Amino acid sequence: MKVALFGGAGGVGASTAFNLAVGGGGHDVVIVDSRPEMVASHVMDLQQVLEQGASGSVREGGVEDMRDAGIVVICASFAEGIVGSRMLFLERNADIVRGAAEAIGADWDGVVLMVTNPVDPLVMVFQGLTGIDRRRVVGYTLNDSLRLRTGIALALGVEPGRVDAWVVGEHGDSSVPLFTRVSVDGEPVELTPEQRAAATEFTQGWFAKHKALDSGRSSTWTSGLGTARMVGAIANGGGARFPASVVLDGEYGLEGVSVSVPVTLGRGGVEEIHEWDLSDEELAGLRRAAEAVREAAAGLNGSG
């Protein structure tokens, strides 16, 4: 499948291209970016990754390549700097997303995977501008759940990869950890209040702590691998479940707002939105997150 990486010369885009190459999917990866020297550098480098047994192809391209791509990954962003909230990127990154929407158009039949932050309102911006079916505009929010799993593993003293846990809501300050659905090695686990607090602090404090390092980079390895996994699930139609931001139409009592919920991905994007039984506290948190996203999107629209 042809996969266009819009903003693909950045850290997340390059990591995605690498993981798609080594993942065995045989994709035709096209890097689209406003920095031709960086694009050429990545393509030259990745050619030798292909020589080492990776599959598919990788090449330079332009915005016209997005029109016939099966999947477009939007990962372009202004430099983030030291900030405590993704919402501070909204206005500037919305201009980038508008450019991508204009390049793709309304009659396109592929799937968009939105990685640019703040992902939830930007999913709304893109879907609203193009009118593309809501299930074909998917927001990347996996990192929250991965960080929660790490936080729980640290609190319980178990190895990475053994914990299953999910985060819904906003990809940001209003994220909602689902402590009622935690399992270790497939067995349900009840965390103590202290363990919940430690896992929550780890998850919700990760972004600000990482930005305070002023390293000039984002979570490139995590996001690149996670994005490649989601691309694979969409391309192959394997029915894999992920947390993802999608515009809701009555699910969880919410309508016309994009937040992270559990979904099954397939060739058409979101094949199914799972409406899990949440506790009253979790459901209230999800609805607060939805209002925060709706308010942010409304403010953006109001500013023109």
C-alpha cells in the first residue's frame, strides 16, 4: 500500500518510515516535507535499511502523492519547545492541517492517521474541512495507554509488556485512565489507591517532564513504532484494537467531538467503536475531556 508521510522528514515521520520498512508490510512509503534536503537524507539512509532485508520502498514525493495514497499520516508540526500542554500548538498546527486537507480534497477515499498535536481537535478540523467519513480520520493517541501500562508496571514491580491498560478522553491534560480494566498476563488486577496515584502521576506527568529536558525531540521511537503498527492494522485489515481519537456520533452519549476511545482498525479506518462499560467516574471524566476538546475547537473556529 502507498503510505504518504506528510511532515515525514521530522523525527516521528522518519521513525515511522523506518518502522514501516522493517515491519515487513512491503509498503510504498513516500516522504512529503517542505525540507527537501532532510527528505533526501532520510531516503538515502533508508535505502541501506532496505539492503539489510527490510521490505517495500521509500522515496521522496510531493503533496500530489497524497491524492492516490491509501493512507496519509499527518505528522507535520511546528517546533514544540518547552511547554506543559499540547493545546498550545493548536492554532499554528491547525494551519498545517488545513494545508493537508486542501491537498487531499473531499473526494479522496483513503484513511488519514492524524499524529500532529493536539490530535483531538485537529481530527475535528480535518474531518470538518474535508467532509471525509469520520471513521476514515483516525487520531493517534496510543502513547497515553503505553505510558499508563509503564506506570502500572512500575507500581506493581512487573516487567514491561505484561500489563494491559487503556486511556480514553483527550490526548493531554484531560486523559482518563481506565483502572477498572487493568490486567496483568491477561488476569484482572485491582490496584490500591497508592498504586493508582503513582500510575496516574507517571502517565499525566510524562509529557511535561519530557519537555522540561529541552532535548529538542519528541517521543519519536514510541510514536514511530505505534504509528507503523496502526498503519499496518489499517492496510492489512487484521481487526486489531487500539485507543484512537475519532469523531463520535452518539457513542458514550457524545456527538460531534473527537476523543480517544477503544476502536478496531481495518481497511476502512475505524471498523468498530467499542462502547465499554465505564464506571461513573470514568464516564464523567470522558465527558469532561470531550467538553475540553470541543471548547478548544470552537475557540479555533472563532479565531478564524
